[in-house]
Amino acid sequence: MNFDDNIKLADDGVSTVCSHCSETLGDAHGDPLAHALRLERKSSELGPGIRADPGLFTDREIVLRQRFCPKCLAVLATEVVPQDEGKLRSWKVFG
């Protein structure tokens, strides 16, 4: 079962794996991206495509957070969120 172009359910029916290289990413019943690499950057470092100053819209610092496959470095998840949310939002496939 494919969840998107980058993440699929392993043959064991429990693990999630990278669709590109089959590296184990996590557990579909717990944290599907538990083993993914994480990167966080300030929104001011995102380049010319991000033009608006977050201070015009919020009092909170805004960051880009991404998760990557630890083997082939495919981008698995991207979020632009307030920095004080702590960690990347988690999701469960089942249960």
C-alpha cells in the first residue's frame, strides 16, 4: 500500500518504508517517520520564494521543518510551522 509517492507500507504490514530505496522509516501503528532525518531552518533562510515577513502575520517565529529518508535522502515531509510547536507533527497510519 502506498501512502504517497515517497512512503509505503512494507510487506510485513507494520513498517513504513521509503518508496525509492525500501529503507525502513518507522511503524505504521506508532510513528511512521521515526527513523527519518530531520532538518529545521528559519523562514528567512528559505530563499526569494518566501517574501513575506512572518512578523506581519504572527508574533511567533516561523520555521521550515523537513524529514528525509536516511538512506537516499528523498524528502518525505515538509512543514512551515511556528517554532514553538516543539517537534514535527506526528501522524499514524492505523489505530
